[in-house]
Amino acid sequence: MRRSSFYCTAMIACSALLMPLRGNACTYFAVSTNDGEHVIARSLEFGTESDGSSLKTNFMTVPRGQPHTSRTDARIPPVTWTNRLGYFGPVHGKGTIFSEGMNEEGVSIAALWLNDGVYPEPVVDTENLSNADLVPWVLGQFDSARSAVEALKNVHVSQHMTSLGIPLPLHWSVADKTGVSYVVEYIDGKLVVTDNSDLRVMTNSPRIEWQRRNLSEFKSNYPQLDSSSPQRNPEFLSGLPGSVSSPSRFLRIAIQRDLLGNVKDVATALNTAIHLLNSVDYVPGVPFLEGRGVSSGPQQTSWITVIDPHNLHYYFRTQDSMNVHQVDLTRLDFSEGAATTSFNPYGGTTFIDVTAKAIGP
């Protein structure tokens, strides 16, 4: 009876949340190793461009000493800053709208879509930081997740039109190599910071507080899928949600990740993270959701990334190439005065021909 009641409640909740769930989608989580290290994985889902291609993306290297001015509306004074730290990550639009990134101290931040967010109104008597600039603001200045979220309490963040032609309703996960992970949201015009270090999973709407509570309720109704339950019996993963909605993806990742537990090393964590990301992949052309980005195209998983904050390695694969690519941040030139560089990640090798191995010597 309890399980039926939960399903009824879940269906009602999903129906009521249908409108806010019609948006762009992303999934974020961490996988830990037995020796206390971890990797951070993320997928980016967005509407295709007008020509059917994936969201235009470049991976950018930004050195120390670069000056920045937040992009705000006319007559709204912007926050300005100069990079103390170098960083690397994917950018979009005509300018440099970072959707995520990692700096040379292993601090990372990921921006995910959140229709539930309501930002403070822009003000003309103080400096404003556009929410679209929060990622580079964090990466360029802070060597820990805690220092970044503490500094946010003294900054006026507001929402502005972007070079994508739309305002971005976002929330963020800020993490570092210690395993600390915070979710930053603006709810009813106020900053809300949630310590998510115990879970380290995030998707989209509803807000993280609701998602965490929903996970707890789900586990109480399906103890066979709770890794800490004496009734654990994950055979066939019976009861695990399979849709592409934000609550379903949150449950699917959190349950599977917790059932597998910690893994033996970073290489295994990387492999595991990619397998988990595959379980929430949007097959191009299948999900067709309202409010789907900058064009009328269907949604797809444009790319995935896995960040290794301990070794400063950045991994990615794209919609058009399932091969995994690596960028070693320790080899990038972040020195002051170095050039800002970027590259297009798309168009990689679709497959690797190993016919020669089959032919033999």
C-alpha cells in the first residue's frame, strides 16, 4: 500500500511540475575512490541549433591577470575583477558564457538550468554580477569552494539578457578537491546555499532541497534500492525511474552511484562516471521539450565532462564522437600575460579502426 501511495504522489507531483520541467537539462554528480579522491561528472543537454547541430561550444583556457567586467544591462553598474587564478572550461554564445570549469587549484563550478530560481532585481546604486558571469567570477578568484560561497554573500547577483538571446535561469554546484560541494541557488530573490557534500548529485528543477527530500522519500518506499538498507536487493533495479525528467535523473544517478559504492582508483572512477552519464543520455531527436534553448530544435546531450580535481585533468566527449578526450591543466600556460586560447570540441573521431589487429602480423 505504501508503495502505491508513493507512485500516486509521484505522478501528481510530476504532473504539477510539468511546466517547470520543460526546459534544458543537465546532470551532475561525483564518484569517489577508496583512497578519498573523486571525480566530478556532468552532462549538458540543450536544444539543437537552427541547423540541427549541437550547442555551439568552445573550450577555453584563461590565464591569470585577465581583467573582467560583468555583462549587465545599460545603466546597471557591473562587478569588475582580475583573475588571480587561471582556469579552463566550455564557453558559449558570442561572448564567454562559461557553463562550467575548473581552475588551477582544483576548484570547479557547474551551472545547471533551474526554472524555479528567482533572482534579486538589478540595482543602480551598487555593482551587479550577472548570473551568467558567476562561473568565471568563482574560477578566477577562489582556491576553495567554501571561500567562494562565503564571498557570494557580499555580492549582488542579478539576471540579465545574454549573448545567447535569452536570460539564463541557473543554479550552481561549487566543489573542490577536498570533496566539499555546495549548491548555490537564488530562491524568491534571496541567496540560498546548501551544503550538498553528503550527496554530491544535482539536476534541475525543483530546487535541491526538494530533490534531496524526494530521494529520502523514495528510499523509504523502495528500501531494496537503498544502499544502507538491510533490505537491499537491487536485482533488476525494480522501481528505478527511467524518464528524462529532472527528478527521475536525480534518483537514477543517486541510487546507482550509491549502490556501487566507492571504486578502487581515479581511472575506475572516470570509467564509472561515464557509464552513469550514459544512463541519462538524451538520444538526439528523441526528447522534444518546450522551452528548449535558443532554437526550436529537439534536445540532445551536446557533451559530457568528467573533472579530476586531484590531478587537474579534464575529460570530455561530444554528441558526435563517443571517444573520450583529455586536457591536462598542469600543461596549460596560466601565467600572467599568456594568451587566452580556445578550441572547438566537436568533429572528433567517430570510431577507431582496429582492422589491423584483426588481420594480424
